[in-house]
Amino acid sequence: MSGGPAPRLDQYRDRYANIALDRDDMGVLTMRFHTDGGPLIWSALAHEELGYCFADVACDRDNAVVVMTGTGDAWCADINAGSFK
């Protein structure tokens, strides 16, 4: 660990284009994966964001439970292969 202050949800909530974050008063954090508000399309950006978001979530001591979910009727059913160039 860097020894710096732990991140707070208000600092990273809007940082990720493909992950919507919301936490209730009991510390239950919901990570909702999406692309432009619809089902997640796996892309280079989604791949990169996931690691950084997991680090933020893991270091935030106000998160007691994490629920990961998707948007719409598909869970990462499509891939934007061209984004990985």
C-alpha cells in the first residue's frame, strides 16, 4: 500500500465509463456493468477500468459487501475486438 488516504466512493463513483457504483447505508456496494447504459460490451476500456475499479473498491473501508451485476438481459455477451489494437 502507498500509505496514502483510502479512496472514498465520492472520489471514484463517476470515474468509470462502464461501471456504475452505488452504496447503501449498510455498506453494500453495487457495481453495475454497462456500455452506454445498456448491456456491457467487453472492450479494451472495460478491461482496463475493471482492474482500477477493483483496487478502489478494495481500499474503501466503507464497503462491507460488493454485489456485481449487469445491465439489461445479457452479461457481457458481445466483444469489441477492434478496441484491443
